[in-house]
Amino acid sequence: MPDFRLLTRDTLRALAALSVHDEQTKFVASNLMTMAQSIFEPGSEIYGIWEDKTPVGLLAIVDMSHPDAELDEGDDPDGIYIWRLMVDQAHQGKGYGLAALQCAKAMAQKKGRSNLIISVVDEPGCALPLYERFGFGRTGRIVDGEVELVMLLT
């Protein structure tokens, strides 16, 4: 079972060094870009996914109820948005993505939110089948060119 640890000064370099396969770069921004953008994303939290002392991925969420959250029309302020989820190319297929989804769901429930939201680039090789197997359903919205999915938690 992996650990999910908040990003710190000491873990930044190790997490920034992780990457997906070349053909997957169209699906998720680099960890370094996520870390940089988080400065300007109210309500964001970034977690490294660790297996013992080995970094294996990154999970970034946004609490949509944050008072300064910049919501688009149709966004639900009672949700936790999985902003970024990446598993390093050397560690894919080992259950870390599923563990990250379970962690995000537990965080949303602990915060008392009514739903968990994620979006995905809908192209061959994407994680959409994983998200739907986990219990996410399509909302019918396209947000920034990505298919939005939601899981109701209440």
C-alpha cells in the first residue's frame, strides 16, 4: 500500500523527476508544471505517491469549496477535483493509480464533500476505462477539452 505525502521542499526534486511514457505526455502535464501551477490554484493540495522511499507518482487535488476557488459555470463547489494524477512510467500497472483514486475518494469523504470529480483526455490509451471501472460517470460536460466525470459520494 503506497503512502500519500504532501509535497515538501525535500520531496520536490524526486517528484519532479518522474515522468510518464512519451506517448502519454498528451494526457497529463509534467509534475513540475503541476507544482508551479499550484501556487496559483486556490484549494490545491499536491501529494507524492511513495512506495517506501521510492517516489512512484503524484496526486493533485483541488477543494472546490475553497473560498478563493475559481469555479466555472456548472462547477460544483461541494466537490473535490482530481486535478492531476500521474504514475511514473516505471511503476504503471502496479495498482498505484487505483490507490490514488481510493485516496482521493477518502479525502473527499473526510472533508464531507458530496462528489469527486475528474476529467480526462478521451483518446486511445487514456485512463477513462480505469475511471469508469472505479465508479465515475460522465457528466456530459467537456472542460478544457477533456471529458468530465463525477462520482457521487452521498
